[in-house]
Amino acid sequence: MAEQQRMRWSMASTEMEQSDSGQQSVIKAVLLFFAAFALYFFTHSPALDEIDAVQFAMGVRSFDLWHHQPHPPGYPLFIFFGWLGTRFFHIGTESSLYCASAFGGALFIAAWFSIIRVQFSERLAWWVASCLLITPVVWMTATKAVTDMLAAGLVGAELLAAICFLKQGKRGLIVWAALLGAAAAGTRPQLFPVVAVVLGIQLKKGRVNAKTWWFAYAVLVAGCLTWLLPMWYMQSQLRPNEPFWRVYPELAYGQWRWRLNLPSVYIGAGDWSPHYLGMRFVRHILGWFWKGFGFIQSPRVLAAGIVLTTCAIIVYFRFGREAIDKRFWKFHGPWLLVDIAIVFIALPGDQRYYLMVFPPLLVIMLRGFLRLPKPWNLSAICVPALLLYILVPLAIENHRDEAPAVRFVRYLEKL
């Protein structure tokens, strides 16, 4: 009896410690979220310096895909977030869109902090989150009025819900994962295959029955219909003579049709020569490093980046590969490949389309260094140091200097 009582006390103590640890991790993630949000929002670009951002602002004022306000497929949830800010908080259209993008950036950082903490350790989570916060492509996207950051943040939240389901087994987390996936698709509809694969990974690894599979994907589809049908209806009202069933397919096809003849966008339009495929690989995949991490800033930075990346990869495969790493890549590998394939095949090489690639890249770059024997493990500090060296001048320029097109307009106004 005494032995059983001691076991009960031990189990109760363990559960309380786990509960306290879970609460502390949530508090840390929330604080990280607010810190990242404030940092991104108060350092945003001074003007809408991209054509997509201008179209999104026009869409908040008048949601008309027929006149590219914004362009199809519509990005309805991003427009909706922008409209919420102007309608209920009485802030300007630009500020509302910047707020939505900064919110996505903060969610992205906090979600991946929690993911790495659950799948590896809190120590690595802080390293990855800190480096992700100052990764140039993340910063430069989160401070602009574009959809990519909010979509990446929502996918990160879906991944976190999926991982928590595998850890805790709570069926309600399946619903959360499906709804967050639907929200990500509503922000960038091209991400629907990615969020569907994430949901499938969760269900397969959770070994759920067929009814749960049907239920999860029904929730995902229902969530997508909550943004698709209202958007479809609103656009049909702008063209009442157009049959309802043709409205959205015609809009979406019209947007993608012109891309089919652009080799720089659609891989099928290229000649598939070794030179074409090689250059596409350089712009897209190697672009993760020379554009995404900003190594192209100067020859000195490029050389340092190449050396650091090469050493990080070698060290990771020499010291960092364990069973926990295999589980990490088995979970994240499938959806990462789908995401990379979509961008590589059908989109230009802008690195903001590859945002979700950077957290796993940072795992590779940091985990190997941190597992080196002391004092060599201190070499991990080189990663955030280099990123910060690259980011600071870019962030200052991005916050202070208006886009060339805006400066040109202001010059004409003074004539």
C-alpha cells in the first residue's frame, strides 16, 4: 500500500511538473509573439512599395477581382483582416495591412519556437526563433503589406496543432489543425495542397480510423468554403450576366493563363535545357542562401556565408543526426517537398514564397554547431551574428527609404 501511494504521489508530481512546464512554454511563446509583432509593425516600410501591396490596399477599399483589386485568386482572408482594421479600429488601409503582415510574422516566430521546443529542446527553440526573427527574408516580408507572412504563420500554427495532437492525442486538435489550414489557404489559396498534406501527415502518424480521416478533411473543406463561397458570390454580383458557376474558375484561369508563357514563372514554358534548369535551380534553391539569408549583400558576406553554411551542413551530418532528427524530417519532409515543388514549378524565384523553408534550414545550421564539444559549440553564435550584420542596414533602409516609384511620384508632384 505504501509503495502504491508513493507511485501515485510520483505520478501526480510528474503531471504537475509537466503542466507547469507547458504553461511556462505558452507564456514564453506569447511574449515572443508580442515582441516580434511590435518589432515588425513599428519597422514596416514607409509606403506600399510593391504592386501586389497596392492591389491589396485597393481590394480593402473595393473588393473587385475583375479589376485586380486584388488579382485572383483573391487572397480573401488577408483582405478581410485589412478590412477589419479599417472598419472596427478606424486605422488606415496601409496600417491595417501592415498589422496583418506583422501579426503573421509574429505567429510564424512563436509557432516555430513551440514546434522546435516540442520536437527538440527549449534551448534549440530559442536559437532557431532568435535567428528566424532576424532572417532577412522573414523581416523584409513581415514589414511589407503582402500575404506571404500571414499565410506562413497560419501554416506554422497548423503544424503546431498537428504536433500537439500526436503528443497529447486530443481529437479537438485535429479540428484546430484543419481550421488553421483552411485559414492559411484563405490567405494564399495556392497553399491548399500544402495544408492538406500537413493534415494527412498528422492523421497517418496518429493512426486514426477512416471516420476521423473523413471528418478532418470535411472540416478542412468546410473551412475553405467559408471564404470561397462569399468571395465567389461577391464577384458574381459584379458581373450579374456571368453564370455563377463560371465566375471564380474564369477569374483564376485568367490570372494564371498569362503565366503559362513566361519561362521565368512557369517551368513548363521553358525549354528544359540544362542551362535553363540550372539557372532556375540557382534562382530558387540557391536563392535561399544568397537572397533569403542575404549573403549577396557583398563579396565578403557571400564568402562568409558560404563557409558558414558549408561548415554547418558538414557538422550537422557529423554530430547532429540522431533518432530525434529522423522523426523531425519524416514529419516535415513531405509538406516541405510539396511547398518547394509548387513554388519551383509555378512561381518566380522571389524568396518570400519560400518562407516556410527557413525554419528547417536553421535547424540544420544551428543543431550541428550546438552539439559540438565545448568550447567549439560557441561557434553557433556565428549564425545570428552574420544574420544581424546583414539585416541591420537592410532594415534601416527598408524603414526609412521610400520605394523608387514613390520617390519619383513625389518628385513629379513638386514640379
